[in-house]
Amino acid sequence: MARRKPAGDSDDPEQQHDRVFHALADRTRRRLLAALAERPGTVSELAAPFSMSLPAVSKHIKVLERAGLVVRTVDGRLHRCSLGAAPLQQVAAWLDPYRQFWTDTLDSLARYAEQEEDEP
Amino acid sequence: MTDSITLTVRRTIRASAARLFEAWTTPAMLKQWWGPQGVECSDAAVDLRVGGHYHLDNRLPSGEVLRIEGEFEVIEPPHTLVYSWRLGPGGSAERVTVRFEVCEGGTEVSIVHERIATEPARDQHEHGWLGCLDGLVTLLEAG
């Protein structure tokens, strides 16, 4: 079993960042990632729920692969894809200030609204 | 247009959907609760109709005021609000959907924040959001 180095891989963190966000800025690719989060699969298995051609899905998977979001292992003629989680952590870190902002703002709304409910 | 990064946050609050909808759309009430701890809502204006403009001024602990503003796209009281969201001058248009759904124990408030721009977001953080949240963390840890 051989692990392929992702095509176009580069050590530049900014370029890596761009590739991750570009890869995520597409509904089909996000659905592919959601499927991979459930379980690894072959390209044809992944393509099955989509009403698009195998080459079209394969192209989306390549974009994800370049971003490091998909890791492909080759076992004989079988290409199996699995989720590459590390770049997702990067995205989570990016979104963290937004998440904190909203979580905290909703806490504040709860304090305000629940206090009013308690004091009719 | 390409859709970009989306964030979803949920919270159950022990109050009616109508009450929460009102709190979310009434300036006098927004001034009392809006924003994370440490941020004061120094001014709020809401023109509650489709296409109507709103703004929320957020005074950070540093004294800097950041204005969030946009226009309403969908208004369905007391369950749904959709509006554009721009942070600071020249901020790119993001979109926020707020839903108030009756659930066990009160109302589930869900926020879907879409079209989070990856480049301007970094500038926003440099302008103080992040600093304000860092301050918050310090505050919580100290308490």
C-alpha cells in the first residue's frame, strides 16, 4: 500500500491556506467531505449520491486532495480516499473568533431574556 | 457566486420565540444585551422591513467602536430573520440567518453565519475583535 504525496503540495502556509479555503468554497466538495467524515470510500462510492459524471467528481476530489483535505491510498488498482483532518483544524481555528463571538452573544441574550421571564 | 465558509451556533433559551424576536429587533432592547461580554452596544438602529437598514455599534474594551451593519433580506416574526452583515468600513457582505424554534425548555436560537470572507476576516481580527475576545478569555479566567 503506497501513500501518494498530494499533487502541487507546497510548504508555503499562505498557499496552503488558499487551497484549503478554495476547496471548501464549493457545496459538492463539502458534501464529499461530509461523506468521508462518515467513512473512507473509493471514488465511485463517493460519486454514487451525486448526479454528475465520475470524472467530474474525481476532479472535485483532486481539489480536496491538493488542499490536504483528502488523503488517497492506492492498493493495487483500488484508490481509497479518506479524510485529511489537519487542514480542518486550521479552518476551525480561523472560525473560532466568530464562534466565540456568537456563543458569547447568545449567552448574553439568554441572561437578558431569562431574567425578564423570571421577573414577570 | 461561490459560497464560502459557514458557521452555525445554537443555544436554547428559556423564553418565548416572540420575546426573543423582539429582543433581537428592538434597538432599546439590543442596547441592553447585544454583544459578547466586555463589548457595549453603544448605539443600535433597526428599520425592520425587507431592504431596511440596521446598524449595531460595538464599543470594545479598548474604546474603539466597530459598527456592524446591513439590510434585512427575510423577516418572518417570530421565527426567522435573514440579513446582510458588514463589519467595519469596507467590510465584505456576509450573511446571518437567525431562527427561533420552539423546543423543550424554551426556544432554540440558531445562527447561521455565511459567506465568511477569508481575507477581510483577518483584517477584522487585527482591528480588535480578536483583542476583545482575548480580553474576554482573560476576564473569564480571572473570575
